[in-house]
Amino acid sequence: MSLAPIILFVYNRPWHTQQTVEALQKNDLSSESDLYIFADGPKVNATDEQKEKIKQVREYIHKISGFKSVTICEKETNCGLANSVIAGVSKIINKFGKAIVVEDDLVTSKYFLRFMNEALDFFENDDQIFSVSGYNYPAKTMEIQKNYKHDLYLSYRHASWGWATWKNRWNTIDWEVVDFKKFSENTKLQKAFNRGGADMSGMLKAQMEGKIDSWAIRFDYSMFKQNKFNIRPVKSLVTNVGLDSSGTHTGADEKLITTLDDDWMPQIETVKSNKKILKNFRKVFDPPPRYSLKRFIRKIWKRLFN
């Protein structure tokens, strides 16, 4: 098995970055994996305190060891997360053909890298799989029926908290969403896109109107147009320690916090879409009764999309 490079995006959170790196260092394939770090630069109006945190992050990443190699790319100015992810992933994935991606607030379990690499190898030629994710919602937020016999399930929605994909999938994504006008006039298509969550069409609209800056919703839209799936473990291999309002896009939400089991490694096998799981998955993103859909979309964007 040829190991995929790990791409890590960092910015201005030194403590969170350290938690992310230390967890990756404990993974059983870390010493055999190449790590590529993309560090975004300060915004034009950055305060001295924010600049100091960026400095602290950069001082820390230059001391990282425990990987086969560590390559660092530092930006002088702020590119924003969406542009950073698109450019950084494109650069690495076009060189190596596949990549594992994490951000600076994700703590991974011991078998995260092994799962991602084995899944990339296993599903590489499976045309229905667009991406692999390591995160899944806690049981209190999303129910997996007890009689479900597999460790993986198919999802209509990509999970950006610890994920991987291949060059031949990544390079099919239309980041400009050139057919958005046609999509915005077709309620049937919008309803179909919302099978992954009631907020998805609204999120794409907000992206195209410049109200949010998300690479992930555009990733989801390309996956939808190609009628492909994201594959996830039934128990999360990732937890987000950035749900403390410290990030630019994520806010506190206990419903998303997972507890990791370091002794669990999912069994990787081909699975079929499961209607009950897909229904329970969609409920995570359905607004409660009498809840403003626009307000709900803003909340989802704040807590999930990076």
C-alpha cells in the first residue's frame, strides 16, 4: 500500500494546532507518512494579538518531527480557508494522485491514518465513491440502527473534518459552479440536492452570492451532480477541539462533539446505501419545527463549513 501524503492547514491557533499534530504523531503510520503544512498569513486588518498567534503557530510547526518528512508552505498574506484548501490540495494531489486532509482543530484516533489509507486503496476503483471521511456524528445526534452490520455507510454529504480523495475525483470539481443559474431555477434539482440536508441548496446559494466562503459546499455539489457518495465510519475517528468559538467558521455545538475509541479500526468493505441511515443523517440538518430556515442555514454554516 502506497501511503497518501497528509495535508495540514493551519492559521492562528497554536494550542489547537499542537493537539492536532500530537494526535497525528500517535497514529501508527505517522513515521511512514509525508506531512505537508500550509500556513495562512495575517489578514490586512489583523491585530497585534492575532499576528502573535500566527507567529506562535509558525514557530511550532517548524519544530514538528515524527513523520517521514515535513514540508511547510507559509503565506505572507491571508488567502482564506477555501482558497487555501483548493490551492493546497490541488498542488499535492496532482503530484501524488491522492491525499489525506486535516485542519488545525481536529484530533484523530490512533487508526485514522490507517483507515484513510486502506480506504483510499480499497475504494480507488469504485466509481460510486467520491471521498472518504473519518468523522461521524455522535450517536445522540445521529442514530445508526442496531441491526446494521457494517462499520461503514454511504452519505450524500462530504465530511470536511478529516477526509481524503483521489486526483481523478478532485479534478472533476467545478469550483466556479458554472451551471448555478440553471440549478437555481430548477426546484426539482434543489430538492434532490437537499437529500443530504435541508440546508444544502441554501448554502450553495449563499456561496454564489458571496455571503459565505466554502469549498465544501461546492465539493458536495459536484459529488451530487455525478451521483456519487462520501463514505464514513459508523463511529468517528475524528473529534473537533475547535468547537469553542476560537475558529473563523466554527462555533460551539455539543451535538457534534465525539468521543474517540483508540482501539477501534473499521472493517473496510463494499457497502450499499441504506435508506434508514440516509434518513437519520438528513435529520441532523433538518431545522426544528417553527425554526427559520435561513437562521438554521447560518447556524450550520457557522458550525460546520470551513
